[in-house]
Amino acid sequence: MDAVRLIGASRRALMGSEDTRGIMAEAWQAQALAQAIGNRLAMFGPPELRGEAMGLIELAGRGCGVLDVPLPRAGTLRAAQLTELGDARRALVDLGGLLGEVGIALVGIASAADDEATYWQCMEAIDAADESRDRVLEMLRRLAVRDEAEQERGSAA
């Protein structure tokens, strides 16, 4: 399945989650998907994105690591369903949106947390989602710079 469809599925699942564990599990799924997309970009993406993609892999991995949620059952890990990146720009725009939504959902959980462990898990996961989103935005900026340079070369020819 392509990245844009998987991101859409993650957004719908996050919006449909009603309890703390469900939202935290969907935050984990989103970070795992960000990690898988980063991996695709690092291996097959434009050269100017590879360094940032490696950073995304690391940050998204940290985002998964801080959340104490049961691992998804076999066949339910969305990141494992990623077969193609598709349009890299669209995937990055949508991934940035998903990571922003994850951060907002986790803020809601942290604000209402009854125990300190949940609060701190959410705070660390918010930080990881925010940093992952920053990497995504930087990759989008680099794509824009590359496209602008290509246009200038094309109009000069």
C-alpha cells in the first residue's frame, strides 16, 4: 500500500480512538509509519533528503520507544504494509499533518493524565512527534529548493 493511503488510515484510526490506550497505540503506529517512510526515503528518495530521512528514522524510533503500549497484533502494523512511497511531496505533507495531530492528541491525554507515568510518556512522545514533524518540514523545504533550482536551470537553457 502506498504511503498516502496508510497515512490516511492512521489519521482515521487516531480520530476514531476514544480512550487513552487507543490514542497512545495510534501515536505509536504513526511513529512506526514515519520511521518506515523515513527508511524508504533514505534508501530510494532524492539524495538531498537522505540525511534528514535518517534523522526521521531515529526520531520516530524514539517516539515508538517512549510509549508503553502493547505491540500491534500481526497484520495490524500499518508500517509493515508500506509497499511504495508514491508521491514523496504529498506523503511528506500528509505525514507532517499526521504527526501534528498525534501531538495534539497526546497533549489532551497528558493534560488529563491521572498518573505521572502516562503524563511523562506523553510528554516525551509529544517531543518526538514534534521533532519528527520538524524533519518532515525540512525535507519539504529541501524539495522546494531543489524544484526551484531545476526551474532556474530549465529557464536558463
